[in-house]
Amino acid sequence: MVEFDIKPIRVTNEELIENRFSNILKGNHACAGCGGTLAMRIISKAFGRNVIYVIPASCSSVRQGFIPKSAMACPVFNTAFASAAAVASGIAAALKYQGRDDVVPVVRAGDGGTVDIGLATLSGAAERQTNMIYVCYDNEEYGNTGYQRSGATPPGARTTTTPIKGKREFKKPVPVLMADHGVPYVATASIGYVPDMYKKAYRARRQIKNGFRYIHVHFTCPPGRGTDPRDCVGLAKLAVDTGLRPLYEVINGKRYLNGISKKQYLEPDKYMKPVEEYLKYQRRYRGYTEEDVELLNRYRDRYRDLIKRHVKYTNPELEEI
Ligand SMILES: Cc1ncc(C[n+]2csc(CCOP(=O)(O)OP(=O)(O)O)c2C)c(N)n1
Ligand code: SF4
Ligand SMILES: [Mg+2]
């Protein structure tokens, strides 16, 4: 296991705005209000310049664009879905051979590419403790091909492949699975809590420095949700505030809930909003039934149970993060 010093990270909105460097240039091919572009911009600010991105087919490859209209200001390796983590492992080996410990490969994959199609190579790279960062951009659907159901789609959501009753299965708990690989860093993040997301990316890149690091970012996709582009941040925040997308970190095997998610864990009656608050704004839940609400509540409870088993530590120092 990799040893490192964890220090609290403080960041203000002003710093985020003033830190002008981002590997994503202005103007890209994403839809208006795409939460994924916001996530990529903020995360790449925290990662800094010396990264090599590995991007499998996804909306990330749309945001990236292609030469001569590429929106990327750093090297990018486009790859087939299933092989992203394996390709990044190869780049990590080449960098090690060259003695380049200042550069890190970063996978930027969608949820379909992560929790479904790329899971085998992701698990292999984590088990080998490969020196890389893997970021899953979770819009809870196969967005690029028209909003089909993925293993990360939440229960009750109507997608183009679950159009009538909505998905009946739970969301695959991949961050928990990654933590069980014993890697030095796993975090969940959300565009609803931007400074928290920045700090997690910063920690993964600058405090931990090597080993396998996994960040699972939840964001909203206006056409997939059937929402107004300007609501993407508020809607993502509601997903956290209703307890459906808890924010936590697993650092060297120790597990911490962050911010509002920690308060919900300690005092659910006070801090957990009802799931309907989140559903009512989205077309993918249009006409939701009591059965859907009950399914989502069961899903939330099950995920909370999983986290209760996983989150064992609190550290007042880290409460600021
Ligand atoms: C092996 C393979 N199967 C299917 C496709 C078609 N395809 C391209 S992008 C995409 C959706 C990817 O979904 P996700 O990984 O969640 O990323 P998102 O588009 O939502 O960002 C699919 C199915 C492909 N490119 N390669
Ligand atoms: S389909 Fe959704 S995730 Fe993809 S670029 Fe458009 S808003 Fe972003
Ligand atoms: Mg997706």
C-alpha cells in the first residue's frame, strides 16, 4: 500500500475561477449545459499539465473533438471501450521505463465504458496497483448513442431501452467495488459540489502521487434527463441531497463521508431530502409511480448499508475537505 501524507485542502470559488489553466479549451462539441464538460474542466485544473488522457468512445470523445478542431491541450489516446485501463497500463509502463514520474496517464471514460464494458480491464489495472488515475464520468446512461440504459442507470429511470416501466435494477456500486481492490484512493464526486470535486481530483493527483486512483463523478446530461441546460448543477446537487449519490473517499483503506453526506449518515431525518424532490424535475421520471419511489428508497437504503459497512473512520482534520 502506498504511504502518503493527507493534508486538508482548502479551496475557494475565487481560486477555482482564477486558476485559468484547464486541459479543455473553450468551445467544444458537447451539448449546451453538459455537466460532463464542467466536470472535465474543473478536474483538469486540479490535474495540471502533465497528463496523458486515454479516452474510450463516449461523450468525452465528443467533448474532446478531433484535430483540427480538438478542444484538448494535452496528449490524448483514443481507444476501444474495453481496453481503456489496459492502454493506460501500457502508457504507465512506458513512462516508468523512461523514468518520467512527473507524467501520469488518466482514463476518462463514461459509465457504460466503466461499469459495463471496461470493468474487466479496470479491475485488472486496479489489482496490479497500476500507477494511473481513472475517472468515470457518470451520466447514468449510454449518452453518446441516444440515452440507453447502462449498469449505472438508477432504478425507475425511463431510457430508450427501458421506455415503459423504467429500469427495475439498482445502480451498480462500482466505487465500493474499486475500494475493495485495496487501491490507495477512491472518491465519489458530483458537479453539484464543485469545490469538493476539485479537492478530490487535487488529492488524487498531488497528494497521493502514485498507485491506482479512482474517481467516480456524477453529473447530469440535459437531453438524457429531459431538463433545461441551466439546471444541470442544481439537479446534480439534489441527487446528493436526497442521499442517492453520497459523497465519500476511501484513502489507504480508511473511509470518510464528506459534507452533507456525512450529516445524512449521522442524522438522516434532518438532512436527507425525499427522493421525489429529485425525480419531479426530470423527464426520465415523468409519470413516476409509488412503486418507483419505493424502489428508489430501497436502492438508497441498500447503498447506505453498503457505505455503513465501508465508512468506518472520521477524522476532524478531514471534515474541512
Ligand atoms: C465496442 C463498441 N460498442 C459500441 C460502440 C458505440 N458507442 C459509442 S459511444 C457509446 C456510449 C458510451 O456510453 P458511456 O460509456 O456511458 O459514455 P457517454 O456517451 O454516456 O459519455 C456506445 C455504445 C462502440 N463505439 N464500440
Ligand atoms: S448527450 Fe449528455 S453527456 Fe453527452 S454531450 Fe450531450 S449533454 Fe453531455
Ligand atoms: Mg454514460
